[in-house]
Amino acid sequence: MSLNITITDTAAAQINKLLAVSPEGTQGLRLKIKTTGCSGNSYAMDYISPNDESIKDDDLLENAGAKLYIPKIYSWMLIGMTIDYTTDDLGNARFEFINPNETGRCGCGESFHIERKDN
């Protein structure tokens, strides 16, 4: 299955900046979905510690040297997504996840939900 996930150049540059100041031996970042908020899910990125064997089955995305791992359990939720890094008019910078699979978001934008379509 092709995830067809895009990491923009801006997001890749920020991932590389984070990895440059991460604890020694960090292998990359892992994008997970955690249960939270009023809509049920949110995106979470964590450093992958040295010798973490749990990433061996993850999907690996790369752009400009930036490595992002995604556990296969979340892959179906993320097909076709774009990961960007943006700064708003007030100077707040954040990763932005543009996911065509989202079927709704909470009012504050912290969480989202996806309805699984069984074929």
C-alpha cells in the first residue's frame, strides 16, 4: 500500500532542525495518532531513541534527509496527507497536517476524527 504522504520542504527543514538538537543517536521522528480532545484523535510526533527496534515495521518517509516513521496501525488514517510547517501572522510556528481522510474537527482545532469506511 502506498501512503502517498507528502512532507513539504519546509516541514523537512524543521524536522532536520529538531533532529540536529535532539539527544545523541536519535534515529528520526515518529508520527502517531493519540486519543484526545473532543473529536477523538490528535497528531503527535516523538523522537525515536537509539536502538528502538519498534520502528522496524513502521513506514518510513524521507525528504531532504528528514526521516519520519509512521506505525502501520495508523497508515490507513493518513493516506494522501501533506505535512507542512507554517508560521501564522502572530509568529506561532507549528506542523500542519492536511489530511483528506478527516471527517471532522473539534471547534478549537486540537483534535479530529476519521470514520473508517469498510468496503
